[in-house]
Amino acid sequence: MEKFSAWRDPGTGVQPFLTPVPPQATKTLTDYGAMAFGVVIGVIRSLMALVLLTFFTVFRLANILLVHIPPLHRLVSWLVIAILGRISLCLLGFWSISTYVASRKARRADTNSVDKWSPGPGDIIVSNWASWVEIIWLAVQYDPQFVLPVCAVPAPSTMQTSTPATPGRRTGTGSAQIATASAARRQQILGFRTASLFEMVFATGHVPPYESSTSTITTTIEDIRAQSDRPLVVFPECTSSNGRALIRFADVFIAGKGKHIKHPVKGFKMFIMCARYDPPTPTTPTPTHSIPSQSGKFPNPLPHIIQLLFAPTLAQSLSIRLVAPSDSPSSGSFMA
């Protein structure tokens, strides 16, 4: 549980792994009415979600018949995910997702065709990771290939703190005594593996190695990218946060043995984006998912999905900020 309790940015005091909670306030009759409405709308949404899951399963099984025709198989797979995935986002309250191309230059992105976001086969999309929601959005928009790092098995934690055995007045420090945790050694990335949409959703909130994986795959991102017929999505943070801070990037582009991606980027385009969510309110739970759902009955992140389905609000907020391609590392004018 070190990821969730022993890390806080010393400069800002931000804890990027704690689940955002709404401000505490005395509940009124309106709040109780909203809770009752949430139960009703939650049941309806859950039934619709089961119908969508059934359709998805049927279409995926039927699409197996097209596996010997790769272009048609891929097209049908994307159409199924694009249609059912977008309906699923609407079901969760994400009716309208704001997207904006941000540029350092003072110009409107929609008037410049050069700065249009159009990732193609072999291109790389780099994004922060705050929830499984943006994963579904990426799958709907670009039909990408996701990748996950393969890490060495972590050694037993030896983290120690400077907290005295008897803190408080007897130490002469009072309540100002603060425990300072020593930095844990970062896990070594052995390589990468491709991951499906559902694997990425299930991995949200976890840290490498995901699901206690002991795989020793040493494929690099460049090797996967060179053989991919779709855009590649990379999450350099390697785990999800609550969206309040950007976690230090792992060395994902130079990890493993084989070909690595170097700067300046050549031979493909790199697209950078950021997903942001509004703070939670008493009727709107946070869509961010930085801690895996602790439930013995349901797999992660199903409890979080159920929480959003039973939320009394009818609309959730997700904004996507896209860095203009002219400002990305693959641009000739990019300056690191």
C-alpha cells in the first residue's frame, strides 16, 4: 500500500493517490431525494449496461468468423467498440467530452489543418492516466494498441521513517514532528507487452507488475510500434493518479533490450494529451480511479463503475487537452 499512503509531494503537499472527496456538508432533504433518485436511475442504467455487455459479447464472438480477413476483422472490431463504447460513456454521464488542441502559438487550432490530431498506424499517443474512462475514450476515438510495462518482481519493502518511538511532547517536537519516508527504489522495467482494452480497464489503479505478473518479456515500445498497424497508447506514469498531479515518468522509451526511441523523433509522429476531471460534489462522485477497488466479490474497477452508475447526477465532466502536433517531439520545430 506504499503507493497510496507514503507519498506526498513535499513542495505542494499534493497527494496524487488519495481519492478526491466532496466537501463535507450537512445533508438536507434535497440530498436524500437525490440519493433515492440515484437508486432508481442506477437500476435503469445497470440494466442498460448489461444489455450493452450482451451485445458486445455477441458481436465479438461473431467477429471471430472474420479473423482470416484481417482488414475486415479490425474494422468490425473497431465499429463495435466505437458504437457500444460511446453509448457506455453516455450511460455513465459523459454526454459531451470537451476536446481542445492547445498550442504555444497564439492561433486557433481549428483553422490550421497542420495541427489537426490524426494519429495513424505506428504513431504514439502519450497520455496521463487518471481513470479507465479516458481509456474507453481513446479506444472509441482512435482504435489504438495499448501497452503495459513488464517489471521485475519488487523486493520486500525496507522503507523506514524517522518517527521516534514516543512522538509528541516527550520528544520536544510536539505535533510538528513529521515522518519522513525514505525513497523506495524504483522497479526496473524489463520491457513491454501489448494489452487489450479490458486489460487496461482492469489494470487501472494497480502498479507494476500488474496482477502479480512475472513475465520476462523484453519487447521495447519501438519494436511494438514498428510492427503495429494502429496507433500506440503509452502511459509513462505506469499507474493511475487522482488527476491532481503528474507522476514522475518512468523511462519507458529506453527500457528493455532492443531498439529505443530517441530524440529527435523520426519515422513516426508523437501525440501528447491530458485528461482532466472536475472535482467531485455530493451528488457527483469522482471518475478518477487511483486506488484499485478493494472488494472480494467484484473485480476492479467494477465497484467504481457501479458507483458512477448509481450517481444521482445525469452528467459527468471530462475534458481532453491535446498538444498541437507542431509542439510535439516529432515536430521539426520542437525544442526540448
